[in-house]
Amino acid sequence: MIKIEHLKKEYPNATPLKDVNVEIHDGDVISVIGPSGTGKSTLLRCINRLETPTDGHIWLDDVEITDPKCDLCKVRMRMGMVFQSFNLFGHLTVIENIMLSPMDLLGKSRQEAYDEGMRLLRTVGLAEKALNYPDELSGGQKQRIAIARTLAMDPEIILLDEPTSALDPTMVGEVQAVIRELAKTGKTLMIVTHEMNFARAICNRVFYMDEGGIYEDGTPEQIFDHPRRENTRRFIRKLKVLELKIESRDYDFLGMAGEIQTYCSRNQIAPRTAGRIQLAFEETVERVLLPSLKDPRIQAVAEYSEETGAAVWDIRYGGPRFDPQGTGDELAQAVLRGITGEIRYQWNEGQELPNQLTLRLS
């Protein structure tokens, strides 16, 4: 139904979408996830043409909606959008908010619009609020009304831009329940969300967005259980990452020690774990690797899991096969054994830095 080719959206100070290419099929329920600033909301707004793409093409069936000659009013009648901030008209009652577009755009009579509006209010569990004004409703109720208003136009495609992000945590569930039911109707849905359990439960596809596009596209099982790409894995598992590179024996040791300290402080890592992250780096690099390597090319990546509190160093280095366990500084080896739960060496033939040492800190 929707085909996107080489979509780019550029602002004066940022380019959230660099090259998006994807096909969205009829009936797909897609959760769009990823770090803040990766273009999730921008993608929805480009699809609905609330934003004008800088470059690229979007087709809705056989209509190119990025063509300047395209009738956007007709396109938007086929798409509904639910925003974070509800966007209800404060001077109209709930039922009037829902009736307005079907009467103005679809030419429905007042009675037809009223009957359909009341049916939709019953669907979202708010028929008793028909004559209330928006400022008399809770945030969760306003968002359910916004969904009902969108459904009143009977769109084929519904775009939901973080529909629960502006809500009190106690109200999130009621809106999610409505969206769960909506996902069963056969309509095409795209939902930008930070609620991972919710995303997994309702969708048949997940878009993980990063690096200016759809970084990984897959089923919920693939994305959440077996992500293929590194940034996806780090995001799903809530890993905080620090990457350090050493290309000379005269590297800035104190500067890197400061980077590690800042990383631990910024991510509120417990002092005991933070100390072991620092110590494992110093002992491995300074006492074990650098004295033994002719080629001091080292890449060290620390990963800290917010969920489990566990930390891992993944240290890769050049040169011939060299397993440092049991070699070099005995005191350093004893220290590393004392602060790690596991030390594993692996040789990766053909890679630029083929030696890999993994330290799981205890």
C-alpha cells in the first residue's frame, strides 16, 4: 500500500531521515522504535505530508503523494493521525469534535455523523462523555477521544505518534487497550512508541530507526529476541556503550580514564561496578596487552546493562593470534580473575582486529 524510496528530510541543523526505503503492506501493524532524534515522528509526518520531504518519493497505492500535483486533501482522507498532544478543539464538545470532519469532508448529515460518533465513543468506552468539553477530561480520556475522532473518517491507514507519551502512567493502559483492539481491525497501523512490551504485543513488524533510516526491519521475535545488527541489540537490551580506541603506546591514559569516569557517572553506575570497569581497562590494556603487542591497535568497548546492572568489556586488537590469559604480569592476571565472572578469548579470522577478549565483570 505504501512504498517509500530514498526518502530524505533535512532541517537547517539536522537531517533525521537520510535514506529511507521500505514497503508497508495492507494490514501491517508496525511499531516504530529507536532512540530520540532518529526521525520516527518525522517519518510519520512525511507519510502524511505534514512535512515536505527534502528528497525521495512516497506512493500510496499507485499515487505518488510526493508529486507537487498530488491532491493532499484526498490523500489525508485515507490516512488518520493521532498526535501526542490530542489536538482536540476546546470550544466543541466531545461529540462535536468527532462529528466535525465527517460532516465537513465526507458530506455526512448531522444525524449520520452523530450516530457514528456515538458508536465510536461506545467503542472507546466514553459514550457518557459525549457532551463534555475536552478540559473536563483526563489525559487518557482525551487521547481515546482523539482516536475516536480519527476513526470517524474511516481511514485505511492510521499513524499514531507516541500516543501515550504525554499521559500519566496510570492512564497509559486505557489508551493501549483501545489501540490493541484497533490493531485487530485489519487497518494499517504505524505506531511510534517507547513502550517496548506494548510494541511487541500488538505488531507484526518492527522498524528500529537509527543512522538516518530504518536500521532494522523485522518481526517482533527477530527484533526483540534476535536482533541482527549491533545498534538494535544495544537499544533493545538497554545497553550504555563507551568506545575507546588506542593507536599508539603514547595514548592519553589520563584522558581515557576520565572518559570512563564520566561514562560511569552519566549512567549512574554503582560505585563498585564503576570501579571494576575502570580497573579492568587499566589492568588489561596497561599491564597485559601493551607490553606484549608489537602493533598497539586496540579497540575497547564497554557495555553496561541498565536492566541487569552487568558490565562487559569487549577488547579487540591487531597482530597475530595472542590469548593473553596466563601470560604477562601475574599480579594483573590475578586482579582480573578477581573482578571478572568470565574471561573469554576468540580469534576472528579475516577481521581487521582479529583478537577478541571479552571480560564479564562480576
